[in-house]
Amino acid sequence: MQQHPDRPRTYKTEGVVLRHSSSGEADRVLAIYTIDYGTIHVVGRGLRRAKSRLTGHLEPLSHVALQLMRGKGIDIVTGADTLHGHASLRNSLEGIARGLVCCEMVEAFAPEEHPNPELYKLLLDTLAQLNEGEGDRLLWHFAFHVLRVTGYMPELQQCVVCSNAVQPDEHLFSPGLGGVVCLNCAKDGDPAGPHERAGAPLLPLSLNALKVMRYFRDNPYEAVQSLNVDGDLAGELQRVLGGYIHYLLEREVRSSTFLAGLSRLLPTGP
Ligand SMILES: [Zn+2]
């Protein structure tokens, strides 16, 4: 862990607890997505002891106000107050799983120590909506917008090979090239043949799926809520967007440890 000369010896911020792990007899190391510093890793001393006054405030999914102190190597939590515990979300395993997917997605795509207020707001808004009972469709919307605000939004307007505007037609999607490939480019020009480009398979992308992806990208969740995404279309979106996220995590972001946890957003089969 590096030192952060830009921070005073003691400082305050707020954030969402993404994850914690045990450290020594009684401590926990926490990954927290903060509004001021992006993801930080800090230690909560004595956090695993029931009598610690921090206990209960620093659970994953909690939105907390924090007081911290610079430490040798890793900063130390000296105070924490819950701003929003997302209690309803915690009432079901389903809710917890959805919330943790959001946390994992943020930890995977947000570079450490880089604040991103847009991503921070997106995470808070999404946890609040999940807490109100929203389901998997919100997760898809969240995934699109994490890609958008971290600079990984796939190209959906023009072919990533020939740069021609995408016509209303069936197309292919290249996770490796990060966007739509037109049928002309899929047919010729690549020695690997029509099913592969840049070392990654080309996935079929129907016109409907392309429209839905653009709609997710361009609209707030309130508009997406009423969209009719049936079984086949949902499966296709999962293959395309999930395949893309899978590719990014393996090849670009190199956070393959997150892949297991993100299974909810990833394709389940061929
Ligand atoms: Zn093309």
C-alpha cells in the first residue's frame, strides 16, 4: 500500500463498503468506494469483536460516513456512522447477491484511488433502488452505466472495423474490438474467418438487441423499467453484454477474480 501525501493525518469522507476480509485476530481490511478518493483499502481495528463501536457500521453494502487516520502503509478507520444501511436489501439472499454484484462491478472497473463522482452516484442510486425492491433489470442498467462512466461503453453506432454507420439490420458484436461489426466486415478480411476477430468470438446481435442496448445506454432506469425484454432477447443481451464484460475483466481490467461473483451478469451457456 502506498502513502498518500495529499491527505491530512486525519480526514473524513463518505463511501460504500464494497467488501471486507479478516486480518489478524480481530481486525478487518475493508474495500470502500469513497466519494473523495475512489476505492480505498483501510483497516478497521477490533472490528471483529462484538464490543467494537465500529461493528455494525462497516458491513458490505452500507453507505457510511467515515473518519480515518493515516497509518503506516494502510489507513485506519477511527469512526463510522451509517448513513444508509439498505436494510430491506439485506433481508433476502437475492437482494444481498444483487447488491454485491454492484459492489464487485465497481471494484473491478474503478481504478483504485481515482474519484469518479458519477460512478459514486450511480452506485448509491442503484443500491437505493435495489433496496426499494428493484430486480435484475436494474442490474443490467447499472452494468451499462458502469461501462459508460468508466470509459468502456461498447460502440453501438458504427462498425468497429470499417467505421460505417450501423444500418438497421442483423449484426455481430465483437467483445475484443468493443462493439458492433457489420455483416460485410464479418464476412471478409479476417483470416480467422467470420466467427472471430481480435482473438475473440463474434457474437450474433439482432436488431432488437442492438436497439435495447442503445435504449439502456441512453435512458434513465425509469424509462427502461417499462421496456419489454422477453426471454430470448434477455438471453441475447446476457450473451452479448456478459461476454463483453467477461472479456474486459479477463483481458483489460484483469480482475478475473471477480468473474465468479459476477456470474449473474455473465452468460450461463452457449
Ligand atoms: Zn464494417
